[in-house]
Amino acid sequence: MLNPQIGKGLSPHLKTEPAGSAHLALSIPYILEEIIKQLSNCERAVAARLSSQWHDIALGKLWKDLDSVLPLLKLISPLVGGGQTGSMISFHHVPNDVKWNRFGSYACRVRSICWNDEEGIMCNEIFAQIFFHRPHTHPLLPNIEAITWFASCENTLMQFLPMVCDTLKTLNLRIRARCPAKMVATALRGLDDRSVRLERLDIQAWFGVADIEIPLVAHLCNQWELRTVGLPQYYGTKDIITVLGNLPKLEALYTTTLLAEVEVGMKWELGENSFSNLLSFGFNAPLMMAKYIFTCGSFSRLLTVSITTPPSSILTDSLEPFFVTLASCCPILSSIHLDLCQYPANVPVIAVRELASLFTLGHMEVMELDARKPVVGIDRQFVSNIAVHWPMLRRLRLTPEPTEIPEGSGSPMTILRTFAEHFGTARHPLKSIGLYFSVNRDKLLDTRGIHTWTTLDAIDV
């Protein structure tokens, strides 16, 4: 049953427009579009099956994004089984041609589909019927653009391939531990056989990179349209990073990059134009390796960087050399997130002067630094430098919640008044700050001058 409350969320002018409005606000497609916005995903599938006479625009919206393949299969025949992990899903009876015609009329509307095999495993009979009625020359989903597939066994992993055609642009594979790596390699080869040119590839897997590195590298070599890539832990090997660096349109890369320092050969294999279009880079690596990565290739267009250090890292020196390299290699950076919380407790405190080289980055909007110990030395001069050199800063976070607190560390509460003096007007975009203070947090309420900072949204202390 459809939700009886859906009318409450309709646009106001649907209820108030006069009958003779020249806007045609009460046209059937418009009303259906407004109603569809109020439906849950489950209700959308039900509504689409009950409304064969609805306008094409409305039907297209109903079937555009599906969070399961079951609504599609139910168009062919009632299903039996399913509902829990490992259970088999099959047709209740052999579907006739009329049902297949209905399937074809709706399947062509699907642009995005998701499947989680915890709902059950589709039996081979289903795909035998599909292949009998929908030969390879007639794609199952002829206009599909995005597939998200959660697979825990080899059978369910391979079942997304019949839905693939050359219109596919986004593939998210969520592979659980029981799914063998060899099947993933087979799936990647299946994509290449169908001449798929992805723009976004995101893989999450539990098995090691050694089990899949060769077929993954071969697949990436064919995907020159890729713009966004997300890879599992420990997949940032030299060969994979080298291939990714040569993709001409790559704009975003997210991976756990744990590279041995002896892999100095990467310096020559990347080339000076590698990653020349990269806008966003997120990875896990020791700072020494991160510094080395930025000296290879070209990161001159990079806008966002997010680095998390692994527990095995050792930090004994100042952060300043890393920040100098980052600022010189990425001159238009606007967002930095550096997570040093995994370092051992015996790391030195971070002095605010170590951030001075970053003041050359005049487009800075977000600066986030999390460490085990607080940042020390935040004073009026530092706040003044922020106001002058980072006029577009929206968020500043400098270790507001350290786990190791040396005696006497932390900023005085009066520094908030200094921030308010520089950023307390509407023309300054800074709306969120996070700092560690050396006094009881309850005294924040006694700090005078902050009430004038009317544009501030959040203080994280």
C-alpha cells in the first residue's frame, strides 16, 4: 500500500495555484513527478507495476534507480525463496512471452541498479531463461549507467555481467571474504570483452593484491576514460600506481598506498606528466613515502589531499619538510586532511610554525590536522597569518582531541577572541574551528567577544 501521507510533502504551489494558471502546474507529468519524490524505493517499484498507463517521464523516474534486481525479475514471474544469505531465488513458474515483453519495456528505463546477495542467490534457471529470451545482441539493461554489486561467493559475483553493456560508466564492486580472487579476475576480463569504458571504478575486497594485480593492471590499461578510482587496502603497488598515473582523464584516486621505500624505480616509470589531471588524492602512507610520491609526476592541479599514516610509521622529525614539498608540488591545494593519530605516543609535539610553508597556498578552504599530541604555539600572529594568506578558509581543525597531552600544552581560551576579531564579520567564510585548549572546557562560556562571531557554526574543543 502506498504511503497515505505522501500528499503532505508536495510543493506548496501544487496546493495554492489557481485552476486557470498559465504555468500548467497541475499537468499530469508534473503531478506524478511530485508524487514520485515522496515515495520510498519499495513503493516506487510497486507503483510502477500498477501504473502501466503513466506518462513516460514518470515511469522513467520510477525505474531509473533500483536498490535491488528483484523488482525487475518479478516483472517476468513471481519469485520463490530468498530473504536471507545463501538462500536460492528462482521463478515460481516458467514465464511466458507477454511477461518478457513487459520486462523489456521497463528494463530499458533502468540507469542504476544495486544488488546484495544477502537477499539470496539467483539460481542458474533465472539466467538460463534470461539468456534464452535476451540473447547477447540484446543487452539485459540496454541503458544501464551504474552498477553496485555486493558479492560473497563466485556465483553472485559473475551475475552482474549479463547486465553490462557499453553504456556502463560506474562500477562499484563490494567483494566479501568468501569470494575467490580468480573470479574477480574473470569478471574484469568480462568487462573488457564487452568493450566497457568506465568513468568510475570502486573495488572493495578482502584478498591481497598479489592475487589480482596482473588482471587488474591489464584492465586499467584499457580504461582510458576513468575519472575516479577507489582501490582496497595495500593495492597501491608500483605497477598499479604507474598505470593509474598514465590515465589521461583521472581526476580522483583513493587507495591505501603502502609502498616499500626500495621501489625507487617508480620515479622514472611515472614520468613528469603522470597524474597531470588529478584533482583529489586520498591514500595511506608514511609521510616519508607521501613526500616521495609528490615529487614524482605532476600534481599541479591537485585540489584535495587526504593522507592517513599507518601504525607502523615512525615520526621523529619536524613536519615542515613535508609541508614544504606539498606546497611546492601542489600550488593550488584547497583542502588538506592529515591524520597522524596512528603514530606511536612518543612522537614530538607539533609546533604551529611547521605549517608556515602552507601559507603560500592562497586557495585554502579546509585545513585539518589530527595527531596524538596537540599543536602548540597558536598565537595572535598565527591567526593574523591565516586571515591574510587563507582568506577563503572555511574549516580549521588542529588536533582538538589529542590522546597524549604533555603538561602545559594547549592554546589559551583568549585565542578565540583573536579569531573572532579577524573572522567575526560576514565577509569571512570561516565557520568551523577545532582546537585544544589548556583550560577546562566549561570556561568556554566565559570567553568574552565570541558572541560577536555570528557566522561561526561550530567550535570543536
